[in-house]
Amino acid sequence: MEYKSETKNCQNCKKDFTIESDDFGFYEKIKVPPPTFCPECRQQRRMAWRNDITFYNRNCDLCGKLIISLYHKDKSLTVYCNKCWWSDKWDPKSYAQDLDFSRPFFEQFRKLQDKVPLPSLFNDDGIGSLNCEYTENVTFAKNCYMVSMSWFIKDCMYGYSIGGPETSDVVDSLGIFHYSQIIYEGIFLEHCYNCRNCYYSSALNDCSFCYDCKGCSNCFMCANLRQKKYCILNKQYTKEKYEKILADYHLETYSGSEKAKKEFTEFMKKQIRRFADILNCVKCSGQGLINSKNSKDVFWSRAIEDSRFIWRSNEIKDSYDLTPGGKSSESYESLTSDHDFQVLFSIYSLKSQESSYVENCHSSKNLFGCSAIKHGEYCILNKQYSKNEYFKLRNKLIEHMKKTGEYGEFFPAKLSHFGYNETIAMEYFPLTKEEAINNGFKWWDDVQKTINKETLKKEQIEDSILEVKESILDEVLACDLCNRNYKITKNEFLFYKKYLIPIPRKCFYCRRKERLQLENPFKLWHRHCMKEGCQNEFETSYAPERPEIIYCKSCYNKEVY
Ligand SMILES: [Zn+2]
Ligand SMILES: [Zn+2]
Ligand SMILES: [Zn+2]
Ligand SMILES: [Zn+2]
């Protein structure tokens, strides 16, 4: 059937958004009504369910062990350590509830969520990973600290979206993949080795402060170079001259690093940029997209097919609205969907099929409104039914939810286990407490943050890492920007010493925030190529008011290759 595109008004932000003809085909196929929230509000709502970096100490409610958790101990939630949560020591079906067709579904689901134990963190520390206590959504990793949404990595710290294979020693970085090692302050890199402050690049060796470079080695403060060696500010030098200039910058000092950062920022203002970092894709739009086809509005993802509104995902087919997802197909409106098939409206669903409105359910099929079911089938609100009863009741429930206006929408943000300020929604859509509450989000006042406890002022930290002594491990520092106290860990100290990186003057949270701000928003604008005389148009994540010089693909390639 052919559909016409339609303009709808978002029930949340009241802005218009368009549902295109292909979109109607998708919603028809998965049998859900078209969304009533715009793509951005949908993303924000999902994100309000994901806490990546706000950790607390508490006890496991089953074994009593002191654990690291995403959930503050004062929240009325049952939280188990990973080993207990994944064990057979408890039965999620013992929390089964009967359906009540006189009440809205989400209200009943909330009651279930309040009782069913949650995993303290979503990582496999002590199971598939080793020594990764302070990580979230990390699997098959070794010796990682303060890392989230990452897999198959080792010895990484303060990272976000880092993926193997053979990826290690990545510190303070975002979106680093495939055979990358010794990376400091990197964004969107692959196949890079020993690089510092490099962005949107691949196959670099021993480079620092480079943007959109490929196959280069020993380059410093360069942009848009291909297969070059010994360049500074895009100018060719001899090896000896290059080494002399680089040494004179003293990147091992805080002052030298800051000077380089400022000069690089100025240099970048005059460099052209591709309208989108899209590589090896057919009929795609978005940013940071690799090896994909027929997919629109996809961000920081690879191997995506026939999908839309996908964020930080891998190997996705026929799916919409995944934040993020891996190896899922025909799935929709899900937060962290992994190896799923036909899973709609899910939170941390793994290896499941034909299920809807599920949270922390794994290796299951035909579940509706369930929490923490593993290897289950035909359950609603964690209650076991026969196959016939299940389908009868599920269909009745869907009709009920259509009447209450609940069916087809993600879990409301007010049901989230987290305050808005504890989640990644706060990083991408910052709100004040008042704004958050007015918009139906929750807020958590007791976020752990110490200030005024510093034992060493920033002026007292040695400028050069060569001068810094191990005694800094006993000191409490204060962030240059937000005053939050922070400490340098042993492994971090050893990394800085080994790779001659000055001690950071900002806390981890501010460093992460600055990095995220270097990423474009997940939104596209229709714009023209800025090369004089070129009439090409494109969809770009660079907003029209931004200062960057944006070129279409052919103009960019003419200047760069
Ligand atoms: Zn909206
Ligand atoms: Zn336990
Ligand atoms: Zn800070
Ligand atoms: Zn052009």
C-alpha cells in the first residue's frame, strides 16, 4: 500500500514533525500506530531511562555485599549485584501480577518494576569481564574504569562507546573502534595507534591534534590530509624539522598542551568539513555512519540497513528508534536492544524475540510487560500463561492500551528509575530541575558530588608530567570548571607518565561533557554546499547558524584527495 507523508504535531514539544511514506510502511509492518512524539522527544525519553556514569555505593539486596550501583540506596528499588541477579537464587515469576483492565497498563507495570530486582549495573564484571567494577553497559572487557557502552576492550579509562577487537589503552575518548591502541582524547577513530587529540580519522600513527585525516603518521595540527607524514598545520616538513617543532611545543606540559589546543581550534576554523562523516554507504543520511544502506537519521553507527532514527548501533536491520542497538532486526523504540528480533518498547533487552514492553528480559520469546524474565515465553506482567491464553490476553491488552492511549509509545519518563539529572538525557538535552519536572521528568537531588575538599590547588600541580610525583595519588584535586573534587587513579597516573600527558585540570564529568559537545546533535538540516558556485544540497548535522565551512561530498573530495 502507498502512503502519503503526513505532518504531525508532537504531543510533548508541540513542534511539527513529518512521518514519511516509508515510515508508515514500517509502522504498519510492526503493527504499531505512528508515533505522537517527534523523533527528538522520543530519543530524549528513551535516554531518560539510561544512566551511564552516576554511580553509587550500596549493598546487594540478596547477598548483602557492598557493591557499585546505578541506583542510590535510598530509592525504593530492589537491587542485586550482577552475580546474584544472573543466578538462579531467585525467580522473577514469583513477582507475577494479574492484569487489571480497569486500570492503565503503565501504572500496573510500574508496580511490577518496583518489586522485581534490578541488576546493580549492566556489565558482566566477574562474569565475562575482569576488573571492570566501575563500568556500565560494558561486556568482555579487562581492567577498565569509568567506561560505558563498550565491549571487547582492555585497559581503558574514562571512555564512552569504545569497541574492539584489539582496542586497548584508550583514555578520555569517545567512539573509538577496531584495532585502536594508546588513544588519548580521541573522538570517532578506528585503526589508530598512539594518537592524542585526534578526531574523525582512521589509520593514524603517532599523530596529535588531527581532524579528518586518513593513513597519516607523525602529523601534528593537521586537517583533511591523506597518506601524509611529518606535516604541521598541513605543511610538509622534514623528519628532523618536524621533530624539533613538535618537541618545542612541550605537549608533556599543561601549558604546552593548552597552547596547542588553542592553536588547533583557530586552525580548524579555516578548514573545510564534509557535510557528514558517511563512509561506504548507499542512500543514507546522518552523521558518523559506516557500511550502511537505505537508512536515514542514523548517528555514530555501522552496518545499518533499512532503518531510521538509530544512534550508536551496530548491525541493525529494519528497525526504528534504537538508542543504542546491536545485531537487532525489526525492532522499535528500544533502549539498548541487543540481538533482538521483533522486540518493541524495550529496556536492556537481549537475545529476545516477538516481545513488547520488556525491561531486563533475556533470551525470551513472546513476553509482554515483563521485567527480568530469562529464557521465558508467554508471560504478561511476569505471569506465566499457556500459548493460547497468552495471545488472547495480549491482544486484549493491546486493545485496552489503544483506548488508554498507551500503545505505540515508549515507557513514560516519569516511570524511570532515575532522576533526569542522573541520565544521559541530561547530557544531550540539558534541563534545569524546574524544566525537567515541568516536562514530566523526575529529578534526583542526592547526586554524589564533593566540593571544597581539595588538598592540592591546580596551581600547585607541576606543569610537566615529568615532574609530577606519585604522591599525587593521595591528593584531592578540584575541577577547573565545576569545582568538583576528583582524584587521579594509579593506572591513570601510569598512563600519563608513560605517554607524557599532563595531569588533567578538569574532572571526568566536565571532560566527558566537552567531548560530547564536539559531536553534532542527532538532528539534520537541509543545507547548500558552501563552495562558491556549487549548487549541491544535502542533509547535515551542522546547523545553518554554525560557523564551520561545510562542503558537499564532491567539493570536499576535490580539495582533499
Ligand atoms: Zn517533540
Ligand atoms: Zn549479591
Ligand atoms: Zn568538572
Ligand atoms: Zn559542493
